[in-house]
Amino acid sequence: MHELSIATSLVASAEEAARAAGARRVLRVHLRLGALSGVVRHALDFAYAMVIEGTLLEGSELVVQELPVVVYCATCEAEQTLPTITCFRCPTCDTPTPDVRQGREMEIDHLDAELSESPPPPPSSGDGQRGHRPMPVPPWRRG
Amino acid sequence: MANVAIAPCPSLRGDAAEPLLSLFSTMSQARIIEVRQKVLRKNDTLAARLRQRYQEAGVLVVNLVSSPGSGKTALLEETLQALPLRTAVIVGDLATENDATRLARTGAPVRQIATGTTCHLEADMVEAALEGWDLQALDILFIENVGNLVCPASWDLGEAVRVVLLSTTEGEDKPLKYPTIFNTADAAVLTKMDLAEILGFDRAAAVSSIEAVRPGLPLLDTSVRGAPGLDAWLAWLTAQYATHHPVSA
């Protein structure tokens, strides 16, 4: 049940990031979890539900993106996705390969959060325009 | 401090959302907070610091992981006496000092970590156990992890090598059942090989299981009572020590 330790670290890191960004409540935590991370999903969900109590994450949802193992096959000279973690052989040419390129991840990608109450909008400049227009946003994720 | 970047949630952007926000000026805004951070970052950071400390002190740190009862302590008892190097052990268990007491009889410095309810060692426990030890006076420091084939896999202790034990009294397919820990190991030690015949242990099947989850993993047959003995294991350890410390070896 090391998921309790993992959930504790996860919630502490997420809460620290949320506070730094001025969040008052976290709605969702997006986690990237590799097939070789050694984490059991339902055990993590269970531990998460316990650990978030009394934190900014209380009531939040843990959204997990599961990542399969990707290895590098020297014969194919290409990265290959493995359908299982119990057979480290290239699915194309059957060459054994220990060269793991993806699958050990256990990382927080991002949070969906509510920020602290917004300051009141600045007084109108009288030209009929509303103040406090949200800034345009650059793309926030790769791809 | 986390590397934090924030961006407004796209669903609340634009003119459509604006009247609502203006109407309820105290309403909070939903945001995406980018984190991109390893969950075990604190442990990993500390482990990296420990790794550097070990390297600077010239000590090879070996993390032994296995299921309970596979023979970690017995292997170490014999290893500490047979190796012509300066060795020490940190041993983790949920409770008791039994293993430390056994290992201390060899004369090597030994410290026990009682983890309480924790099923694995973490870097901060190891750092605390190192308090007051002169690492420069050591060649090899063994860390005998808590007997568990699942949890210790996720925690880096700053070790140079991770060694997983598989005993002949366990099933040959253990590596297939616990692929993560075998996959992250640098060598596998087959223990209690003197019992292989009487137990009907199928070595080829065990090797095949290990190869399936970690192709090319070095395999070392051992027994603390009779053949095949510890020669392969001691030779591997000595080679590891030489590789990590080419100057002093």
C-alpha cells in the first residue's frame, strides 16, 4: 500500500503549486502514470480520497492518463509501444529490448483550479468599455 | 518551488462568459495550473543528493530488494564475512531489530530502520540512518530494503545498483507477477540454489521469466549453504566496486 505515500506526496505537491498560483480550490488533478510506475490505480484512488481531506484539493477528482511502455528497438531502429509489461520484446521483430523510453512516469501534469476571488474590476474609463477583460492566452499544452 | 505557469481556462474566455463574470464580481475563475512535476520529486531530489554524497565518499551503495524470506539477510551475513572490502549495512523492516542483530555479529557496522507501517524505504529514512557515519571509511554500503516486491520499486535511495533476489522457494514466474521491480533492477540473484533440486526448481523457467521482463539482466546463482556458493555474486560485487571506483580499486 505504498500508494498512501504516493498520494501524500502527490497532494502536497499539487497543493503547493495551487497555492503558488493563488488557487483557492483545486477541481481536478491530471496525473501521467506509466505502466511501469508500480502504482495500482484503485489503491491510489482510495488513498487520494483520504489524503485530500482538509486540503485545497478536497472534493477534487484525480484524472489519470495511463501511459504504455515504449521501448527502443535497435533492430528496427525505432521506438515501439509494448502491449504488456511482461514481455520486453519488439512487437514488430521480436528482438528483446530493455531500453525503456516511456512507462516509468509518475508526474502531475496540470491542475484545474478555482483562483481566489478576483479583485473588483477597475473603474470604468467612461468610454463604455468594460474593464477586466481576460488576456488572450497562448497555447498551454504541446501538440 | 514548483515551476508554475497559469493560463485561463478556455471555457471562460471570450465575450460569452464576460457578462456572467461581471454580474457576479466575486465569482472565482477556473484556471489551468501547469505543474509538470514528478510526484516523488522530493524523494528523487534527496536521492540525487545522496548519490552525489556516496560518489564523493567513494562508497558503492547496493539496494537489495526481494519478497520477505528470500534470503537477503542470510546472503548479507555471508557476504559481509567473505568480501575483503569495508562494508556496512542499513536494514529496513516494519518492526524488530532482529536482522540488525544477526548482521552485527559479522562485525560490520549495521543500522536498523524500523519503518513502522511503511512498506518500503525512502531516501529521507536512509539519510537519517546515515547520521554520524563516516562514509569515506566504507567501500560498500548495503541497503537491505523492506521485504516487498512492489513498493520499494518506486523509491530511489541514491543507490548505484539495485539488486533483486529470487529464491528457489518462490515460483519461477515471480518476475512475471512483479515485472516492475525486476525491470528496474541491475542484477538478479537466485538464492537458495542448493535447494533447487529437492524443490524441483525449474531454473530455465525462472531465467525465461526474468528475461521476459528485463532482457539481459545479469543473473547470479547463489547459496549460503554448499554449492554453488557465493563466488559469482562476490565477483560481480567486486566488479561493480571497481567500475564505480576505478581510482581506488
